[in-house]
Amino acid sequence: MNSIVALSDFSVASDNALRYAATLAKKTGAALVLLHAYQIPVTMNDMPVMLISADELKTNADNRLALSKDSLSSEFAGLAIETESLLGDVAYEVEEWCKRNNPMAVVLGTHESSGAERLFFGSNAIDILRHLDCPVFTIPQTYTQYHFTNALLATDLSNKEAFPSNKIVGLLQTLSINLQVVHVEEKEPTQPLSIPGLEPLQPSYQWIKEEDVNKCLLRLVQQPETDLLIVLPHEHNVIERLFFKLHTEKLIHHTSKPILTIKN
């Protein structure tokens, strides 16, 4: 059965992402899985001491997931909702769960934070994005519209033969989303502004002459008619992995709209 996975750390940001995920699941006819990964806290003394047992942590996590499920069930009648808690590193456990279950998409919330808090949560989000092969929605804490009408796809037109057209078409057709494809670059493109495989969506194409890609995308995504920004990371070497981390983290922490990441 198709499923939408919503990651929860029981924060305000993740609670908001759960509602977005529930709306997504309802619209696509998928089941919703609420997933929480936890680690055992220990003291930082010379002799590490476990502050709480694994059984207590699991019980607490399962109880809080049950409360989230009850709240969503009352708001989204008829939606199939499952819960699961996992002991271990968040990024690793989510990756392994997705390998086993092959969900339609993963949804996670992003925090409005700064300093050490942003470093921690931002790092978790980037690790999850980098390691998952399935589509990942990141939802800003302040976004509560839950609209699925217009999407903006940013592309550099490179590596078209590896372009994830099937994933994009399958998901956007299910959501009945209109697609606009934008290519941001200082120089006029030497190849046609078209991407094989996207024809069923009948997308519009636009070249925008600008040097700062992030600045341009952030401006475009703030338009009232844009509900979703789609980015396609491709990382083949150390430089591209570093660029992906910096580029994506900046977008995640500065946009007020959801971002959908789909790997090539």
C-alpha cells in the first residue's frame, strides 16, 4: 500500500508537518505513517550513565505518537494512520525504514531557529535529504495553507538523461498540480528549454537571467500563486555534495513555502 511518512520529534514544527502530510495522504489516497526516531541520553561524565531506559523512551514515544494519531484521526476522518518508533540515529533509521517500505514520500518540518538549534535541526534535515532516494517534502513551521495547485521546478538543464521525470509526473499528476519550470543563469541557455518525460504535465518553461540562483528562487517562491518549490540535487563528487548542503540549507531556512526534493 502506498504511504506518506511524516517524521515527528513532537515539536510545533513537526506537528505542522504532520497536518501537511495528512492532507497529502488524503489527496493521494495513501496511508499515513507517523515515524519517530529516538536516542538514549547519557551523561557526559568520565563514566557514561544512561539517564533513562530504552523501554521508558519507547513507551513515551509510542504514547506521544498515539496522541498525534488521535488528533489527526479526528481532523482527517477515514485516513489510515499507523505509528512507529525507532531506536537509533534519526537519519540512519529513517533511511533504513524507507529502504524496507518504499514510501511515496517523506514529510518533515523545519524549525524557526538560530545558533546551535539551527545547527542541530538543520543538520538532521540535510542528512535525511542527502540519504533518501524517495521524494522529501520540507515544511516551514509557519506554513499552514496546505495548498496543492502550482509548483515551481528549478533546474540547471544538466544530465537530462537522468532526470527523474517519472517521479515528478507520477506525484504531480496524483496531486493535480500545475508545473512551471525555471532555469536561472546569467548566460542564455544554448539548449532548448524542455525536459523529456514531463509532457503529460504540460509545463510552462522560463529562463531567468540572474547570477544568484538562491536569491532568485526565494523571490519566485514568495509569489502568492506558488505553493511548492521543487529542487533536484545531484551530487557526484565532494564539491557537489558541499554545494548541495549549502544551497539546500539556505533554501530550507529562508523560504516560507514547502520544498520538495527529488533526487536524479
